[in-house]
Amino acid sequence: MSTIRFKEVQRFDQIWLWVVLILTGIPAHFALVYQVILNTPIGQAPVSDSLCIIFSAFHIIITIFLLIIKLDVEISSRFISYQFFPFHLKRKKYPLGQVHSAFIREYHPIKEMSALGLKLGQHSKAYNIKGYWGVQLEFRGGRQLLLGTQKPEEFDAVLKELHIPEE
């Protein structure tokens, strides 16, 4: 059994995100309660009840999704593994011997990935929840994997301890 040398779990816990989510949810849920449940139309030209229900349901689904999504990264003395739940129901696990090089780098999620979250390409993948730092893994055979991290120094120290070459 190999010992865990590094573990990081990232979630969408940015305050600005939850403020936006709460502020957009207030009118949606207010309209649902006031217009649909209490049967009191809002304004001179109220939206349909079904639209109130759709907006409220959409907000609830987004909220639940952001609560459950997480990026879980582990490095042991033999493997590097990660899980981007709920997209990966099982951990993705790679033997360290398959890693050609690994290095910490700063990146720009919006430019490089089009958003926070994931980017899937033919030979490269990227997973990120927040921040601008990640570990770039390059595997034998040319595949690349970028894993976002909030602990770049700690991640880098473990890579060096395990003698994984940089570039």
C-alpha cells in the first residue's frame, strides 16, 4: 500500500459566487412563492406560472450542482490520482512511472479553458475549480493533464521528493 504524500480537495467556495447565486435566487423564489403558491400576480404583465417554476427549478439545480462539484487530487509514493465529481464517479489513477514531467505553472482559466471547471481535448485535459495555479503533467506518449491547485508550493515539494522531472 502506498502512502498519501499530498491531498487537496477544491470546491466552489468563492464568496462572490455564492453572493451572486443568492442575489439571483431571491427574485426567482419570491416570484414562485408570491405568484404561484399565493396566487397573486406580480406587476401589470406578470410572467407565466410555468416560467416562475422553471426559473426557480433552474436556480435550485445550479445551486445543488455547485454544492456537490469537487476536484479531489492525491499523490502517493506510486500514483497520482484525481476525481472531478460528479463528472468522474471513480478516481482516475496514473502510475508515477507514466509521468514524463511535471511542473507548477500559472495559467489563465478563462483564456485557456474558456471557464472554470474542465477542458477536454484530444491529447490534453484540464480540471480546475478556482485560482490561477496548476500542476502540468506530461505523460509518456504525449498526453497532458493540468490539475488546478491552491497549494502550488506543497504540490511542487512533493513532486521534487518523488524525483519527477520538470520539463
